[in-house]
Amino acid sequence: MSRWGPQPPLAEVWKVPTGPRSQQAAEQDKAAGGRAARVVRLLDGRTATGSIRLKHFPKSRRIYAYLRYSVDGRTRTKYAGDATADTREKALKRAWSHAQTDGLMVEQAADD
């Protein structure tokens, strides 16, 4: 697939599939390379389990990825990059790769 196709991406690529949370967690685990690869290190030494949210904006031909995790009941979101791909699995793998290589798995002081 080219970087941006002539048509918007299929909804099945970016929409969260229905099913139990355990199935959604397994999908994230597989794409990240295991549950341990989803750990976000927080400033205070604690950890949180991250997940990737894929988002498609109307009239766009791209899929955007966001790393999400919760700290003290509040959701933190960081832009992880372009995740345009043919399948949801490929899009999630691409997004996790961005998050892991771009330093997003460690909370920064500027997040507050």
C-alpha cells in the first residue's frame, strides 16, 4: 500500500473491534510484541500499561495512532505517528514500533 491511498482507509482497520476486553488486550499484546512491551514507565517509578488508539479523521486518507495510558485515574494520550496500513494488525504494529523507538514509553516531565 502506498503511504496514502486514493480512498479513505477501511473502517475495519481503525475502528476497535467488538468483543471482550481480554480480546482487545490480546490484540494490543500481539502487536506490541508482548504485554511487557506495553509498559510505560512513569516519572515516580510506577508503571502503566499502554494501548494504541487508531483514529481516522473525516475527509482524511490517513490513520493516526495515539499511545494511551492511565495515571491516577486520568488518561494520558501521546501522538505516536502515522499508522496508515492495509490491516488493523499492521497499523497497530506500526504504531507500537513508533511508540517504542520514539521514546514514548517513558513519561516526560512536560506531560503534566
